[in-house]
Amino acid sequence: MTEVTIPGLSADPLTLEAIERRMQDRFPTLATHIQYGELTIHVTPDALIEVLTFCRDDDELRCGMLVDLSGVHWPAGDHVIDRQPSTTGWPEYRVSRDQGVIEVLYIVRSIERNHWFRLSLPTSDENPRLPSATSVYASADYPEREVYDFFGVEFDGHPNLTRILMPDDWVGHPHRKDYPLGGVNVPYENDKFIPPPNERDLRDIVGGEGP
Amino acid sequence: MGLEDKLPSGILLTNLEKLVNYSRSASLWPATFGLACCAIEMMATGGPRHDMARFGMEVFRASPRQADLMIVAGRVSNKMAPILRRIYDQMSDPKWVLSMGVCATSGGMFNNYALVQGVDHIVPVDMYVPGCPPRPEMLMDGILRLHAKIRNETFAEQGAK
Amino acid sequence: MPAHTGGGFDDLFVDGADWESLDDAVGESSITINMGPQHPSTHGVLRLILDLEGEVVTRLTPVIGYLHTGIEKNAEYRTWVQGTTFFTRMDYLAPLFNEAAFCLGVEKLLGIEAPERAQAVRVILMEFNRIASHLVWAATGGLELGALTMMTMGFREREHILDLFESQSGLRMNHAYIRPGGLAQDVTDDFVERCEALLDLMPRKIHEYEDLLLRNPIWMERLQNVGVIDADTCQQMGVTGPLLRAAGVPWDLRKAQPYSGYEQYDFEVAVDHAADSYARFLVRFEEMRQSLKIIRQAIDTLPGGPVMVQDKQIAWPSQQSIGPDGIGNDPDYIRHIMGESMEALINHFKLVTQGFPVPAGQVYSTVESPRGELGYAITSNGTNKPYRVHVREPSFVHLQSADLMARGHLVADVIAVVASIDPVMGGVDR
């Protein structure tokens, strides 16, 4: 067992700008931005494993823990961002994307140096494939299965990429924006019998030929 | 189950029915089916302050064969539904189901793809206790009403279930 | 569904009515059994598939998802304040931590900070919630390992803490009391007296539990050297919280990345070095004591002032007061919005039905929950509803290391291992 270091006291935490500089020195092509006091580094899928290995092994960064791995779906098309213009007076806000993107976010933390930052990795939402981070951080196992289950992102190199929270024969990836919320229609009427929904028939809406 | 079908209903058996129903209601053993937050309140109902043992119910039987009452405490997801049905089928007659909390009764605040909107789509329910989660006193009220319902049941009704 | 492919042995799945096939298996030594989701000793609906050789576990595969509620997706269809009521039901043993982490994230996006009184009350209630959660852990852990008296004692004390929560927020569990911007309403006048009464009661009760368990030879036998995971493995597996502290690393987010005013309170981080289940038990009990210390300091320095940020665009508009029939709308406030001020009525209406818009961006806010690092990765696209909230729940991440911890132990030790991880399936499955 290696010597245990006191967090934050073995070396001072790096400021966000120092981390940004360190990452950009090593990987000059990566975009970064700092917002709300947090650093986000935009990574491309082919550079992911190299970047993660660098984050873990570098002497300055020493991010030994992958804290979180999650996905956000930004679908393609025109979207009106609803800011209630009639009541707030705020102008209508439109966003348009040609290509739908599933953004996978990795949050890495250094316990010894007490700093953390985020890596953002976009992948197309039509056939999302990414290399698996389990070769670098073993704690990516369940979170990657969760992203696969809910977004459909396939991670190459994952030891056991199966559904984790939904039933094994479920069709569809629920956290995508094109997947409906489901549930029953609850009109507030008396004495109305609401038939039980068969959620598995969401196949009609969602499509797909099977698990 | 088989015997009750063959017994004649009517005046002949009222005293026997009363005795049997009283003994059933006085020691109704719940099966452990605590799922989510309501399970914690169910455990609190078995705890020292709101004591279910006064009513003969503190033995939570892990084996469904030995249990009489299934308190479905918590939200039933689509993955859990077949297991819920299987445990219900494994319970031996006579058996009752109490649906605790709004998630078991009707899906609760989670009107979405993941939950069964009401456990009565899966098993026949005898008593619904609303609440999110219901206070232990509310659960006790539901249980006592269920006891009253059991005491008023005839053999024919129980056999028909 | 086969859980895995055999490691040199043929898998044998016996469902019933096919007992004849068991004849062929006699002589083979590996069995796969299922500790199903309905089980008295797994913490909630956790399914464990154990590969056994005799009584010794060679592999443990947790199967989760039996409590999946789609909370994260459902929150995308509700306003930011309504999200609090959803997220509070994830980790139902420590609901205030869920609420606090979510509200800290929303406040980060909004660029506001809750008033000092709100922060102090948040700290007090969160620490009481930590004690209540550890009491449930001790109670259910004791129940599963056979110390049944611990169950009754743990729930008895928890009732006192729940009384306090009920007097402040109206609910015993799943309070939705911590809101973005502060608290739902101010604490009652007798809040400090109630807390002091609890602070007087708890130390001797913790002493009582230690009398039962600390030097109990059965307890020590069952927990020592069971489920060892050292500090390096913890970091690789993303393990935080009491498990990491029991491995010797004094990592506590309240000290390392303080939030909600924790930097003003003086407390120690409970650490042990044995990294087994007994060490985790010691760490949790010490954490309960440190929580009492923090609460004492917070009560002594409780500031006055508002409990909700004063920005009218964000602050929850309705005022509540205690009337003859319980908590309800304050009659003065009703008179104000109905009779006196149209703008106040419109503001109330808009805030309650539509909520407030939150600037676009992504944040990750963490708190130190009783189980470890609880984090909310919140993405907003500038509207009044969250675009995506992902909850990094410590129990979900810790279950990955259950396999490592349980290998080579007996079946009864698997129960101890799972109990010492303290998973809450509502958080694991969300």
C-alpha cells in the first residue's frame, strides 16, 4: 500500500487556469472554457484514452478518481427554447443543430491535490460509439453501462456492456430527448377507468427491432 | 383453499367463521416487501414508538409461504413487477395485500415510463393507504381497518379470491 | 438470463421441476445462487448473484434497477423548485442532502448564495440527517447480522430526530424543505430548544449503542477483516465517504471543498486504518459524534435574518404560518396579494406555476452525504425547467466494488459487506 497523503496538503491545489495551461501544453488542440468557477475541457473521441491517462498519471494533475460519467442529449433540428415570452417579455430563443449530439461528461478529481475538472466528449446521436474509460479508471464500469442504457452510447472495450437499470429486454433509450416520458394520461374526471398502460408497447413510438 | 370452497355458507358456520377470522386478523404476519421510502416508515411502524407488535404483526416473515399480508411499501418499477407477482403467487392462502403509499397505489408523483402506475394492475389489493410516505399512524389505521375487514369476511368470499 | 459465462465450469441453472438434471451436477463444486431482490438481508431491492464454491464466494454480481423510477427524466418536465421534491426521494434515508446538493447547484447557476441563516439551518438539519441515516444503517446492519436490539434502539432515536424534522418542515421524510435560494420557510421559535434537547439525548444513546456493539465479540468476529478495500483500490473504484475514510484517507468534502458555511465549524474527520467493515462501523459512529459537535457550534452561532434570498424573481413567494388547523397560508400574505398588490399576485402566480428561468450552463455540485460524495451534474439551457440533471450517487459507484470486497468470504460475510457499504437502492436506481 502506498503512503497515504493528506488531501490538499501534499501540494497546493492547482488553480483552474493552471490546470487549463497544463492540459493545453500537452494537448494544444483541445478547447477549454471556464464558467461558473468550473473548468471544462472539450475532448475528441480519438484522444479520450490518452487524455484520461494523462489526467491520472501526470505529476501535476494527479487525478486519481473518476467521479462521474454522464450523458446529455442535444437533439438535431430547430428548437424553440421556451422562455414564456408572453409573460416575461423575453424574446423567443431558437437553437438549431444539424447534427444531434450526445455529450458525455467525465468529472475527474484529485484527492491528493484537491482539485477537479470536467471533460466533455461529444458523439453523434445516430450511432454513438466511444472508447471505454474502464482501461484507465475501473470506476467507469457502472456509469458507462448507465449511459449505454439511457442514451445508447456503445463503449468499445467495456467488459460487460449490458443494460443496468432498465429491464434487459427493454426497447429504447429513455433519457434521450426523443423518448417520451410515458405514464398514464390523468384527466381530472370522476369515475373514469384508466386502463393499465403497457409500457413495452412504446416500441411503436420508439422504433427499433429488439434489445 | 380447497376446503373453503366446499363448505356451505350461511348461518351454520358463523361462529366458526368468527373464530377463524378473529385468529387470522389477530396475528397477520406481513411479508417483507419494502421497496423504497415507505419501507422505512414501515420499519418505523414496527419500531418501538408505533409498535406493530401490539397487533401481533412484528414478525416480518421473509418467506412468502409463512406470510399472510403483503404490504407493498414503495414504488414498483417495471423490472420489479414480475417479482412482485411471483411473491404474491408464492404466498399461501389466505392472503391479503395492502398497498402502502401513493406510489404503490397509483404510481404517485412518478407518472412515467419506469413505474407501474398502481400495484393493483398486478395483484388484487385489499387496502390502500395513501401518503408520501404515510405516517406510521396512517399505516396503523390502514392495518386496523384491514383487520376489521378480515373479521367481517365469510369463508365463501375468501375462497372466491 | 445468464449472468456470466462460466469460468471453466458448466453453468447450471435450476428453476424448479427439473431436479433430475441435478444428478449430473453432483461432484461439481461451483454453484450459482441468487439472493433475489426480495430478501430480508439485502438493503432494499438489490439482487446478488453469487458464484459459490462450497460456502466461499468466488464472484458476486449485483443486479440493480429494481427501483428505477426515472426521476432524472421526470425532473426535466418540472420546474426547478419542483425538482427538489423529486430528487429528495432518491436517497430516502438522507433526503436533505439530495435537496442541498441540488439547490447548491441551482444557486451556482443563478449566481446567488443563500442567506447565512439559511446556510446555518441547512447545516444543522443536514447533520441531524446524517445522524438519522447512520442510525438506520446501524439498525438495519444490526438486524441483518443478528443484533436485533440495535434495530429497536436505532429506530427509537431516529423518531426523536424525525420529530424535529416534522416540526420544521412538516414531513418526517422527503421534506422538500431546502429550496433554491434558501429554505421553504423559517424555523419555528422553539427550534433551538428542540435541538438542544436532542443534543442532550444523543451522546448517552450513542454510548448505549457502543456498549452493545463495540466490544461485542460476535460483532467483532463478524465484521473484522471482512470486506477489506485499501486506499488505492478505493480511489481507482471511485469509493468515497466512510469507506475511504476507513481506509485511512482523511478525505471529507466538508473540509476539502466546504459548502454552506462548513468552513466556520471546527470538527475532525473520522478516520480509521483497518479498511474493513469494523473500521467503517467505527468511522460512522465517530461521524455521529462529530455531527453533534457541528450542530452545537451551529446553534450557538445561529444568525438572524431572512432564510430566503431577497430577490423577488427567485424567492418562493408564499408565506406560511401556523394556524389552529396546522400549517397553512399566512392570512396577512393572502390579504396582501388578493387585496392590496396586483404585482405581488402576478409575481406569486408566475413563480408558482412557471418558476424562474436559470441561466444556461453546466455545473457539478457536491455534498458529503452519509454514504460518500453525492454530486449533481446539472445542465441548464436557460429555461425554467432543468435540461438534464445527472445524480452521482455514491451507493451506485460503491456497488461496483462489492465484488472485490466479497471475494473469498463466506455467504454470511456477503451480508456484512453489503451492510457496510450502506447502499440505498433508491439512490442506486434513481
